[in-house]
Amino acid sequence: MTKAPNQIIIRPLLTEKMTKLTETANQYAFEVDRSANKIEILRAVEQRFSVTVQSVRTIVVRGKKRRMGRFEGKRAQWKKAIVSIKEGDTIDYVSGAS
């Protein structure tokens, strides 16, 4: 069962570190669906932003423990994908948001 690109790519990650990677290495980061694999992420980014993807790296970010008074809980785990795109291509988050 294939998912739509907007079901796989949840949101772009806009941090100082990722902005620097974008400027120097032409890499972009996204929060993606936990069940998505690298091939699905590659196809979703290519379809949604009309770019050529060279490589995809994925990381599962572990949830942190949190306390509210005497109650302890845990944040949900989530998956991050760092996508390298072809030299000369760029991703405009605003136009690809639709």
C-alpha cells in the first residue's frame, strides 16, 4: 500500500544546523512517517518538490522522559530523514507545502 507524499513527509526541520547543511552540502531534513523507508522518502521528496534526490539518510529520534510533578511519561519517538539533492536543485518549502 503506497502512501501519498504528504503522508510520508510530515514537516521540514528548520534549525540552525540544517540551514548550514542546506547552504554548504545541499541537504535538507524532514520529519517523516515512522513506517516510511528510504525509497518511499526519496520518491515523496522528488514528487513533492520536483528535485533529483541523490541520497537519503534516516534516524529514529528517541522520545525523552518527561515529568509533570510526580507523574512520569515519555514523548513519542519520531523519524528524521536527511536528503541530499542534486547540485543546482533547491527546495522551496513555501511552494511545496500545498
